[in-house]
Amino acid sequence: MYRILGKKNGNYLGKKKKVGCLCPVRINFELIFEEMDDQEAVFKEVFGESSDSEGYEYEQQQSSQLEEHDEMHEDRPTPTTFDQNTNWEQIKEIRGLWLCRDFLSPGQQSSLLFSIENEGWFTEASHNQAMRFGNLPAWASEISDSIRELVLLNDPGLDPMNSGTYYGAEEECAFPSDLLWREPLFDQLIVNAYQPGEGICAHVDLMRFEDGIAIVSLESSCVMHFTKVGQPHCDAANGGKSHPPTTRIPVYMTPGSLVLISGEARYSWKHEINRKPGFQIWEGQELNQRRRISVTLRKLCSVD
């Protein structure tokens, strides 16, 4: 087993491969690999080649820190069982985009936040992003299992006794059956901590990841906007302003919400969260911005 814990600055992300065009200036993060045979090869596969030769060496030097970190938090509690009495909302304008606003109860949100804080990823103010590959933390695996269970419970067209069998219209399913039954459902985790005013610019997730993305939003409500690929989008150099005309589909995410993105929504639409003044508007009212935590689950494409 190989484990790497490292810290990289924003230059590494932006030098060759951009990860979703992050808007905040400070995008330092912690990077963790689990159960990977070739550390350096996987690192290059995800982020591409880099002229920063010191980066991988730094990851190796810091491996012992992760072992100490795991020992410190060995007895941390995990979230309780997730509520199955949930309601799914299909975003009609975009195929493959589904929202579950009551995915986590307030108590489950607190438990999940406790587990995230105990990971120790955000103990320093300069750290606002953590990534993990391979084996996910127990709480993240529980989220993944709950997503699968909830999709099955709320879709009569899926046969839970026969994986891959679907008797309904695929567009009416919150997650396509071929994605729902893959193993593992997700093997890559990103946790972001956004302060008020910080968000993420319009982007389509890298093609290094398979179809099917899950996003859990915590602490602060927000409006995520979707724009068709090819339309003008967020201009970070111009204060995060959009250039009209642009068709933007707003999705209101309350704390504890879950968004599932697949198919057309995954590949043909960009998503962004612009938290600059005047952009977080819902039903005519500007949202009160607090710190927001997002948990994103994806699956890496197989490497032949």
C-alpha cells in the first residue's frame, strides 16, 4: 500500500492541467493516494506532466505524516445512517441533472462535518482543498453507498435484485443503471472549503473522470448555475462577471443537498458557483453567504 500526503500551490494545478478553473486565488490543497501501484504514474495521469520536479519528491518525503494522521484519528466517529425519506427533483431543462435537497438531515450534516474536520485537512488557513484517490474515507464510502440505495429506493424501474436491469425510461432515473452498478461507484474525492465570496468558475470536469458525478453541499446555501458548452461563461479576470447573452439554469442548493450529474449534464453543460455580490440570488433575494463545504465524488477512467 502506498500513501502520499503533500501540499502543492496553485501554480502546479494551472501549469499544465487545470482542475475545473478554480476561482479562489488560494487553492492550496492536500493530496492523498490510497492503494495505488505506481504513485508517480497515477499522479501524472490525473494532473499531466509538470516541470516541477520537486513536487513528487515532496510527496514521498511527507508519506510518514499521513501514517501519523491516520493513527491520530483512528477512533473518529462516522456519520449515522442516511435518511431514506428523500425527494428527488429532475432539472427539466438539462437531461442528466438531478437534485435531492433533503439528502442529509441537520444532524447528519453535523456528523459529516465533524468527520471532515477530524481529517485535519483544513487546519491551516492556506489549505482549502483536499483530494483523495483509491480507498475513500469511511464517511465518503457511506455517502457513496447511500446514493446508490436512495436512487434504487426512489426509482421503481430499477431492479435491486438484478444489477444492470432497468425497466423504465433512463431519462427518468436519477443515475443511469450502467453507472449505478459499477464497482466502485466512486474512487476519487475532492473536499473544498469556500469562504464567503469564493466560488468556482464555469467548467466541465476533466475527461480523465468517467460519467457520473455527485456533489454534496454543506453549511451555506448557494445557487449553482449551468450554461451550455460553447456559451460565454464566468470571467475570473473581470470580477467573475458573465458576458450576455447567456442561458443560465440556476439550481438552488441548501445545506445537505445532493446533486447528481450525468450524461448531457456531465458533458454538454458547464457548472459554476459565482459567490461575488449580486450573483447568489434566489427568488429575488440575495443569499447570506457563509463558509461552504463541498464534497465531490467521481470515478477515474481506467488506465490501460
